[in-house]
Amino acid sequence: MDFLPIFLNIKDRKCLLVGGGEVAARKAALLTRAGARLCVVAPSVSELLKSACDPISTEYLESEFHNSHLEGAVLAIAATDEESVNRQVSEAAREKGIPVNVVDQPQLCSFIVPAIVDRSPLVVAISSSGSSPVLSRKIKEIVETHVPARAGELAAILDSYRNRVKSTISEFDKRLRFWESVLDSAVPELVYGGQEETARGLLEDMLQHASNDSEAVQGEVYLVGAGPGDPDLLTLKALRLMHKADIVLYDRLVSPEIMARLRPDAEKVHVGKQRQNHPVPQEEINELLIKYARAGKKVLRLKGGDPFIFGRGGEELARLAEANIPFQIVPGITAASGCASYAGIPLTHRDHAQSVQFVTGHIKNGEYALEWDQLIAPQQTIVFYMALVSLEAICEQLIQRGKNRETPVAVVQQGTTSNQRVVEGTLANIAARVAASELKAPTITIIGDVVRLRDKLKWFMGDEEPKAAG
Ligand code: SAH
């Protein structure tokens, strides 16, 4: 992070604004909105600027800038056309330890002014650390459309209940739950719809209930599919629960970009598994889920892809059901779908494949318990999960059982992420090509004529591998 985002209280504090033109007028309006006692320094101050300021509290010094003007200021903004004046303001302010901003000259700034979505008291500030103000504005547009116009009213109402809630519900965890339940209730929509009184009534009811409710908080488990890696492939429900959870048990397959979307203060427990190396045995994970839920926590079990596809989600839920723990399950985009899409391979196609099978390449007790006769049938696509190590053996088996050795195969490494790589070949040569390309797990193997369509359909990043030997 290049800058620390903070919100500064400048109410009734002296803020120095150097400049008298249009740009200065915009800054004057902003500082005035935040309640500053403005001191404007410029040889001549435009009417536009004056109209943006509070007529009573603003002081105008129609002169050149002198370092002494900074005396007593908590903030300085330079918005003049004169490079030398801007520099002088910047240097003098820094010397005095006063935060300074020079409009459009990041190298002279000790702070930058973000793009803001103002629903006071709710304010969203957006910054690209000066790298692209246009991008910040675009993001601001997105936020503008998502934050209801009356979100500020909602914040003010919640604020007006803060002290009462604090004295009624003394336990921090319970208080957190209470506020969450308010925000999940009809209260926000009522406020957004202009029905403040009804909203207050409902909030009163909830508070009444909460104060009489001395029971332990009920925990809950969310079993959530995090998709194959790209955070944009998370479902809305997954994101919502990710923001709600107190504690997160996550797998090795969950990408760092997805972990970054969790509630920042959520406790994170890694229970990931690697081949031949199970740091936390499945039984222990099941018991951890129960333990945390019984302690009243909202527990997020975050799994790569879809929890019900080679994810042992069923086993975890069975144990929760047995222990009477409430749970929710959220499907995710499974690796086969994600990787196929981002590699440009349709899994079915009217002309090439009428069905698709998801198969595990993981060998149990040294043997494949697979229906090979089904796997060699024509007009279908087979997707192997967990098949990097066994790729050669699988291809050999398929050829031995009668599958055409020229059947196209694609192996996708870390699909949908910026590390996605795709190696193409045939049943006869793919194992050698993959070995030569040094692909790393996780990979998915797609077998079938649909792989040929990739030439026309691939679109995601410059991921094509030079065809390696073999
Ligand atoms: N529940 C997961 C699968 C878990 S099994 C899902 O629905 O996707 C683990 C296997 O998934 C890995 O060995 C690999 O074959 C596959 N996999 C998961 N994420 C992947 C990714 N981003 N790219 C390629 N393969 C992936």
C-alpha cells in the first residue's frame, strides 16, 4: 500500500488553500463540506471560489503565499498554476509536518485526495495512489450505483442507537451479531424506501428481543465453493458469507486473491491438503467445524471449486447434520468448468460431445477403480481431476482399451488465474509434453475432440505454451 487511507476531522480547524481559480474553488467546496475553517491565499480570489466557501468562517488573504500563512494550519492544499509557488507550499508544509496536497503533482504531495462517494455520514473513498485518477473515477461510478442514496440516513439511524445497544448488550460478540441481524433484516430496505419511522419501530423490537435473550449465540457453518481461482468467479452468495464469517477454514486450492476478499478481522485456519501430505486429517476438520460452531461462531468452510465435486463436502455436512449444527451450502464453479471456459474448450458440443464425465485420477490403494469401457466411448468429453502424476498411466490405459491414440488432450494448469498455462497434445504424446513443460499442480486434463475447438475459441491471456517435444 503506497498511502494510508484515513478520514481526517478538520471541523473548525484552519486549512490553508493556496490559489484563487477554478481548481481551487473545487477544493474549497470539498474542505467547506468537511467543516474546515478555510484560509484562502491568492493575489486575486475569483467569485466562483468565494461562492464555494462559507462566507462567515472563510478568511481571504489577497497576497502572494508566505510560509507564515501555514501557521496554525492542520492541512494545506496548493492549487495554483505557478509551479514554483506549488513547490514552495509543499516544501514549507512538509518542513512544518503539515499534510500537503498539490493538485495534479503527486511528487509534491504528502497526501492525496480520493474520489469519494458521499452519503454522509457514510463516505466511501477510492484511490489509485495517484496512478490513474480515471480508474478511480470508474470505480467510483460502480460504487455510486451500488450504494443506495439513503445509505447515509441508515448510518445515522444506526448511530443514534449505538449507545443504547452498547448498554443493553454488553458482550462484544453478541453486539456484533445484533448489528448483523439488523442489517440483514428489513430495516435497511425500509430506510432506503423512505420509511424511517417503520424502520425505527422494527429496530426497537429487535433491541427489545435482544435484551431479553440471554441464550448462548447459535453458531453456524457455511460450506462455500470458492471457484477455481479467479476471484471474479465467486458467487454473490459466497462473497456475502465471506464477509459474515468469524473464522475461516480454507484449503490449499483457495487462491490468495480470494482470501483477500474475506472479512479482514476473520480468523484464518489453513487446513489444506497436498498429495500424500494431509496436514489436517478430514476427521479433524469435521470436528473443528463442530467445535467452532458450538462456540457460537459463524464458520466458513471455504473450498476450491465446488464443495460437492471431489471436495468431500458431503462428508463434512453429514457430520454437521449429525451434530445438529445449522449449515448452508453454496456451490462454486468447479475446476472443469472454469478451466474449460478460460482455455476456450466447450465441454460439450453438438458435433463432438454429447456428454461429459468428471473423473478422479487419484489412485486408491495402488489401483484405478475406473470404468474404462465407458471412458473410451466416442462423442464424449472426459475431464480428469487430480491426474498430473498419473497422466501417463491414464493415457496408456485409454489407448490399450481401444481409444484412438490421436484423441486430443489439453492439460490446464492453475486455470482462471494469472498463472494459467495450457499444454495441448494427443493421448500418445501429452504426458511427454506436460513433463517437458514442467506443469505444476493443480492441473486438469480434458480429453476429447472438443479440445480442437480451442484454436478458434481461446481468449484468456497469452497462455499458449510453445508445443514442447514429443
Ligand atoms: N472441489 C474442487 C476439486 C477439488 S480436487 C472443484 O470443484 O474444482 C482438486 C483438483 O481440482 C486438483 O487436483 C485439480 O485437478 C483440480 N483443480 C482445482 N482448481 C484448479 C485450477 N485452478 N486449475 C486446474 N485444476 C484445478
